[in-house]
Amino acid sequence: MLEEFFAPEEIAVIGASRTPGKVGHDIVANLIAGGYNGKILPVNPNSAAIAGLDCLRKVGDYGAKIDLGVIAVPKTAVIEAAAAALQGGVRALVVITAGFKESGPAGMALEKELAGLCRAKGVRLLGPNCLGLINTDQRLNASFAGGMPKAGGISVFSQSGALLTAILDLAGGRHLGIAKMISIGNKADLSEIDILQALAKDEKSRVIVGYLEDISSGDTFIKVAEEVSARKPLIILKSGTTAAGLKAASSHTGVLAGSETAYGAAFKRSGVVRADTFEGLFDYATAFSMQPLPKGNRVLIITNAGGPGTMAADAVEKTGMRVAMLARNTATALRRKLPEAASTGNPVDVLGDADPERYVTALTAGQDDPEVDAIIVILTPQAMTRPAETALAIGANLTGVKPVLVSFMGGLNVMPGRDQLAALNLPDYPSPERAVGALKAMYEYSLWKNRPARVVTRFRVNRRRVERIITRRLRSGRYQIGEVKGKSILQAYGFQIPAGHLAVSVDEAVEIAERLGYPVAMKIVSPDIVHKTDLGGVRLNVSNGEAVRDYFDLMMLRIRQRAPEAAIEGVYVEKMLNPGLEVIIGMSRDRQFGPMLMFGLGGIFVEVMKDVTFHLAPITEVEALQMLKSTRSYEILQGKRGRHGVDLPAIANGLQRISQLTTDFPQIIELDINPFIVGEAGSDPWVADARITLRDGGTDKR
């Protein structure tokens, strides 16, 4: 796939220049200096030769097929150059030139014209506004980045050409090998999805690293990224996730579910290892490319100084991994072989005067210990420390079964050791915390790869009832569905709804309450009122007929005072069911990735602490339960700290039913069940209040 880009037999550089420093010159020079073995064809009508190579006046003069054309001419000449290249038989195009859609409407129109030309000829296009591409396996540097990187197993793609040059420079400094480098630029044709599909099948690309500012197609990206992640690690740094949405959200879920959250949920679903910083991007890539994945989260720390060992232990615990409890025979062996003053617990402190042999003793014990899944080795420079020899000793005694990450702390004095570590394929970090962060990323990816098969439950539901309600609302131009109809929709999808009826008079309210049995809840019904409680439109635990009369009159009076323009349909009188823990479950439809489910506890947990979690639909039972576990308030759900636990599978069941409802009906863009009342195991949860927002076809594209 994309062979014309990665393994071309001929390359035409259109806009080749004799002047060093110009893009057209540097691309030709890089092709030559990189050792590319194919045919290099400079195209320049005003030059006979460039860098010792005969020039073509135009692409068509070659008279034979040309796999790849690289265009580096001024923006005003790009369309003409592309048309000539396509006419001359070029089978793939890279357009380096900038000034297209990133420059405004005129540039956008030019870019569409360029893409249309290529599409009409069935030719794939990389760029415009890109750096080019590199394939070390073919000694191909068709870019204006400086120098050919060392060959290796990391492939990098980026929407930013400048970031790629920084990545290449950093990779050189860390002695990291690159397989392929692709600058996707404006993505007029080839996008991150095309590149991922190609790299997934590329045996040389063992780890894929990417930088993205936007994603072309959310649904397709998730599918492709999941396929890639099943084969090899995919590490992505995504920027531009904090901008406010195009439409203000009205629900709790909508308010809390921003673009950042959507990308996080999408990456989690598809197994993408997400880097939050440029530093993290390379920390992760280094570890994944050099070491095996851990089989668990039990970490051994080996150090020659107490403080850094404690720092590492703190970092391990904070990330949710565990400081390993060493097997008894391991501790015995360490006590026998290490000095008496050494600490043989975990962290294992081999003391400040440790020679390479002490590190090997601790490393060997850790690799043999079945209670250890991963090892972090810390070295600080002391007068008797031998960093280079220690690095060599560590490298010589690796079994390759468990990941070993190293933190040689310091600068000049540990530099010889760092050089050795890179040569030995040992990932080295300037601080223990960064080593632990990389290890945590490896562990989470390992969990994802070994996850159970996804089984999405399909419940028996009354879909026709929901279709009727939604169709009527959309025909009437009413996009907010309040509590009464919202509960009818949820009941059709298997949620327990308290019995209730709409009362339009005080006498009717009393009659309904008497029929339902006390206590009851009373709630104002108005299409113009979203937050009923704020306006005094809710009364709970009403216990007799006199109270029903009083609250009905008071509620009507207050609503007319506080919302005089609101159309009042009446008061909904509803049977109060058994009390329980208030939680919120909901959905907000992301424009890129579709229905995004939300769970959180009610009250202060959502209002103040924002202790909520999200997952993309459709969701499995395992994923729904994992949502609950990922909240800080999970202990409350379990029943710790003096509380009774609640029925966790019942909450998971509710999330799955919302998942089915919102995937069945794309017209629903927001849904809140707030609160959802959940009792102890075996009790039936019930919907206390609900609100649904439908898509306005003219304005909302979610």
C-alpha cells in the first residue's frame, strides 16, 4: 500500500534548484546524500544540470513512468506543475508548497482544485504544506529535513512539519532508529487514516508515533486505530482539544463532555497510547521500541540512593501500579550477596558505592522473581560510581522477558553511561518519574491488548414507541424532551419508571396522588423550563392531600413569578419509590466520535468535584463496570467508609441501555438521567428525572 511513496523507482523533483538553502535544492541533495538507489530526476526548465544530475525541462520529457513526483514550486505555479506532472505519467505526488487552506478561503479553493486534479487521474496526494517523507529502508529522504536518520523500528507521522524536524533531531540525540517519517500537512488527500493503514502492514514499523491537530473521520479513525493497536503500539500526541464546542450544551453530560474528553475516550477505546506532552511522546516511544511489554503492574526499583528510590516508589503508587513484594527467596539471596548496610526490600538500595556487580546482583534477582513484572534501575553519580561500566553490565545481563527501564540521573558525569544504554537498547530517563510514566503507558497498553473480546449486549426494547415520540417532536420543531416524554422513552428501553400522571388542576393532582398512594413527588411540566428545581418547580415526599393542594398552588404561583413567559402544561404527580444512592448517567453526542456515555455520582461529586467518567458507545458490560471503577468515588459505590454498597451491575446495565438507545437513534444529541436512584444489590434502580435533546437538523451536526 502506498508503494509509490515509500519505494519509488523514480523520483521527479519538480522545482529543483541550483541554489543551496532553497527547498528544491535541499530535496535533491537529501536524496543523493541519503543513498537513494532509484532514479533522481530534477525538473527545472532553466537548468541543464543540478548536483551533477541532468535536468528535465518538464516531466513529460522523461518518456516513461515516474513513480513519485515531489513539487516544490511557488504556490501560484503548483496547479500548473501538478497538471503537467499528472499529464507526464507521475503515479503519486508530494506537494511541499505552503499557502493553501491554512492561508484562508483563496488557499482553500486552490487546495480543492489540486486535490480534484489528482482524484480525476486516480493519483494519491501527500500534502500540500508538508515536509515530505523518509524511508530509511530504501535510503529515501524525499524531504527538506536535514540528514538521514538512523534506521530503526519507529515510524513517525505528523500534521506539523516543524514538529517532525524536532522529532528527528531528538531521535538522533537519543540514538533512536526511524523506519519511516511522513509529513501529512493539510491532508488534501492522504490523511492519518491512510498512513496508519499503510504502517500497520509495514514490518519495519514496530512502533508508530503520531502528532495530530485534528482527525479527518472519527468513526473511521477509531476502527483503523483499533486494528493498528492490535498489531503494534500506536502513540499519539493530540493538540487543539481545549476549544469550546460550537454549540453550548444544556445537560450535565454536555457541559462536562468537551473535545478533550472525546479524544480521550476515542483513544482509550481504540488502544491508542496517548502522550500529553512532546516529552512524553518520546519517553513512550523509547520504551515501547526497546523493551517487552510488562505482564503485570508489580515493579522492582533498584537504586544507589535512598531519595530517588523513594521518588520512584511514590510515582509507581500514584500511577496505580504496585511496588512489588519480593519473594522470600529473592530477599534472602539479596541479603546474602549485598553488603549488610544495603536495603533488600523494595526499593533495593545497593548503596552509594555500588559497583556494576551489585547492580547485576539485584537485576538478576528481580528478573528471576515471579513476583516482579518490571524493573526500574536508578543510578546517581557519586565519586565511586562507574556509569559506563554499570550500563554495560546491565545490558549484558538482560533476559529480555521483563521490561527494564533506566534512570541515570545527572548530567556530565553520567553521560558515558547514557551513550552505552542507548547502544544496548535500554531506555534511559533523566528522572525516575519519567521512567515510571513510560512503564505505566506500557502496562496500560498491555492490558488493552489482553482485554476480553468485546461483546455488546442487545436488549429487547420497544423501539416503535420511541420512534413515534421523536418523530412527533421533530415535526413540531420542539427539540427538548422533558421529564414525562423522556421517561416514556426510557421505559421503552427497559428502565424502571415510577407510576405517575399529568395533572392540570389541583383537584386532579389530589385524585392522582390518592390513587398512586403517598408519598408522591410533584414536578412542574413546561417545555420552556429545563432546570425545574431552580425555579421551585419540584416537591418531593408529599405525604397527604392537603399538602398536594398547598404545593400545587404554591408551585404555580412561583413559576408564574419567576418564569412568566413559560408555557405551563401542568404538574406531574409521581409515586415516590425506595430511596437509594443518586447517580447520574447520560450521553452527549460528539461531532467526531458519536455517542459519548457519562457516569458520575450526584450532588457535590458532579457539581463541584466533576468526578465523572466517559466512554464511547456502543459499550460492553465489562467497559461499563470499568467506567464505575475509574471514578474517585468508586469506594462509595462499593460500600466502604460506613456505607452500604449499591448494585454495580444495575448501573452498568443502565449505561448499556443508554448506549443502545443513542446508537439506535442518532437524532438524540444529549440525554441525562439525573438522578438515577440505585439501591443495594438485588433492588431495582429507577429514573427520578430525565431530559433529552434532539438534533436540530438545520443547525446541529452532532
